[in-house]
Amino acid sequence: MGRLSELNGWRRLWMVATVVAFFFAVGWGFIKGANQYDVDYSVLSDFDNPQCSVVIQMPAGGQLNPGPSSADPCWDLYLYRSTSSSVAQTKDGYIEDMKSNKHRAILESIGLTLLLWALSAGAVYGAGKTVAWIILGFRRHK
């Protein structure tokens, strides 16, 4: 605690604000990432629909010609299976794919918010050092 007690009020304020902002950034990143890739129960129910067997058997990332319309009962499953090359062909696979995508989104979101946190904390510290340097220059010339 020796070095911390030597800090002036502005540096202590910067330290507290930076720690609070760190926890805010991690929380924000987690919440933002966790709100993505929820299991869509209409897709899940389409795996049990016999009309959707053609969509289930289609290659991941593929297209049907003609594709189903948005009013088709298999439309949600078709959107899921046609938009990615790593999609599942079973209910359990779909749930695992969504969990994996959610975990990746959480990590990416936390990483991005921590990067922004570090850049902003460094910018505030740098601005403080710059202002202190300018003030020191005026005090020397008195």
C-alpha cells in the first residue's frame, strides 16, 4: 500500500474511476454478448416437423431451389441452415451450436469492451499528464 499512499488526489480519482469502469466494461460486455444467439424455439420445433426433412438434409450453408417462402412452416429452420456452414442437423446439435455461438459472442464482446476500457483509461491518464506538464511549465516561468 506504500506506493498507493503516495498518489495525489487526481491520480487516486483516476485509479478509482478506472477500477469502477473495468467492472462496468466486463459486465456490459457479458450482458451484450449474452443477449445474442438465444435458442429459437420455432427452429427447434421445426426439427420435429416431417415437412422440414428436406431442409434438415440440405447441406449446411446451402440453398433450396425453389426456397421456402416466409409463410412456410420450415422457414425459420431454413434461415438457420442456409446462413452458416457449421450448422447442426439435430435438435441437440442446434442447441450446442447456439451455446457455442453465445460463448464466442460473450468473449468477443468482453474483449472489445476491455480494449475500449484500456484505451479510454490510457487516454484519460495521458490527458492528465499533459495538463500537469503544461501547468508545470507555467509555474517555472513565474
